[in-house]
Amino acid sequence: MNESERWLSVEEIGAHLGVSKETVYRWLEKKKIPARRVGRLWKFKASEVDQWVSDGGAEENSAHNERGKNAQRDPI
């Protein structure tokens, strides 16, 4: 993470990921997405969220989330 990287709002991180702010709030409720609370606001570092996405954290029904990190996905 770049120390001068700016903090993004819910709306900005949603736009960055191409998802609605409702999706971002759903991830926050499940304590899935890396974020910090600043007063009443949620703030995000794009680099942390990008890493979370790369690690499979944004997958709704991923094998990673349901059965553990080393689980294989079921064939389609």
C-alpha cells in the first residue's frame, strides 16, 4: 500500500469495483471487505480492496468462502 494513497468512500470503492454501494454495504455487514470506520463513514484503500478481490474475497459463493482456502471448486 502506498502511504500517500487516498482513502475512498463507499461510493468511490463501488465505482472502482463496478458494483453498487448496496453491494459494498452488504460486504461490510458480513465483515468481508477490508475497511476502516472514520466516525460514521466507511473508508477504503483501493490497494487493500484490490488484493482482497484477487484473493477471492468478493466471490459470493466461492469454494474459498464456503469450504476453506484450499478447497477445489465443483466442476460445472
